[in-house]
Amino acid sequence: MESLKYFELRPSAGGSFSYGWRKMFEKSFLPLLVAVIIVGLLNGPGYGFKGEWHGGDFNGIGLLLVPLALFALAYGVLFIPIIKYGEKKLFLNAMRDEEADLKVMFEGFKTQYLNIVLANLIVVALVIVGFFMLIVPGIIVACRLAFVPYLVMDKELDAMKAVEKSWQMTRGYGWTIFGMAILSIFVFIAGLIVFFVGAIFSVMWIHAAFATLYASVAGEKEDENPIPILGVNEVEE
């Protein structure tokens, strides 16, 4: 008779980055790589828009920039968040040893579109308000709401419930998330220094680490002894 041997992974920055690095090179490497490239390319139109005004002139060029600005705003609010939330779900599936199908990135358009748009707007609004309150509250809010995308996609919670649940789940893990965010900056810079392509692997690693942290925290909240939450390590006779 076969027995399943699980490993224990308690929520931590080091454990999340270590596990994420290992898992992203296993069977789901290609879809994760393609997902990061797709999101990077799709981000271009939204970030590429820049408007310039010279001496307050409002001429034909200015009139042309208005619809472009509106398009960029709509693109960044109504399209990009759905892809990014789907990307997070894809990485979560991979970390859990579940099927990492690229179609997951676009499922939000059919199943969770309104929730994703509202959740993203709520999070952005709360973080901006927090930053206006001497920056530190904004950092705290950003850390405490880091799990909102996963909760919308993984638990299919509506926007407000996802915000409330993320705040609850991250209680006691704020410093861990903040530390991972700081470490992510250095990971990304290191990727750029090594070679431009290294930045892609850095982003993959960061996504994998945060998906791992969410999975481990979710498991700990559901069970005081979190063991089989991220998949099977090996099968023994």
C-alpha cells in the first residue's frame, strides 16, 4: 500500500522564496514563463501613454491625447487587473502542484470580472488614502491586502469579503509580507544586473514566493497543524 509523504511549510519569507524557486523550475516552468511574458507585454499600452502640455496650449494634439488618456485609464482598470489576477491564480496552482493551464489567466473575464475590477479599485483606493496619511499607513494597508487577488480567484470571494478576509489572514504576517516586498526589489535588481532576461526569472520567482506564502498562511488558518497544503512531495512504497 502506498503512503503519501507531505512536507510542512510554515509561513516565512525565506521558506516561501526557497520553495517558490524550487517549484517554478518543475513541471510548470513553461506556462509560468509565458504568463510573465504575456503580462509584461500587455502592460505596455497602459504604461506607454505620456502626455505633455507646453505653455498651457490646448491644440489639436491635446485633443487627440484626451481619448488616448481615457483609453489608457479604461485599459488599466477594466482589462489589466483581470489578467494579473489570473496570473496569480496560475502561480498558486503551480505551487500547489495543480495543473498550471494558461487559460486560467483569462478565466476572470467569464467568472470573476466584476469582483476583480471592484477588488482592484478598492485596494488601490485604500492604499492611496493610506499613502496620503504620511506614507506608512499606505505600506501597512498594501501589506495587509496582499492576499486579495488570491482570495478572489482561489476562494471566489466578492470584493469586500476578499478585502476583509485578507486583512484577517495577514494579521501577524505584516512584517513577513513587508520583508518579502523589500527582498523582491533586490531580487528584481539582481535579475536586471545579471542580464535583462534575468528580470523575467526574477518576476517569476517573486510571484512564486508570494503564492507560496498565501498557500501556507491559508493552510495554517484552516488547520493548526498545516501539513498537506502545497502538494505531495513524494510517494513512498
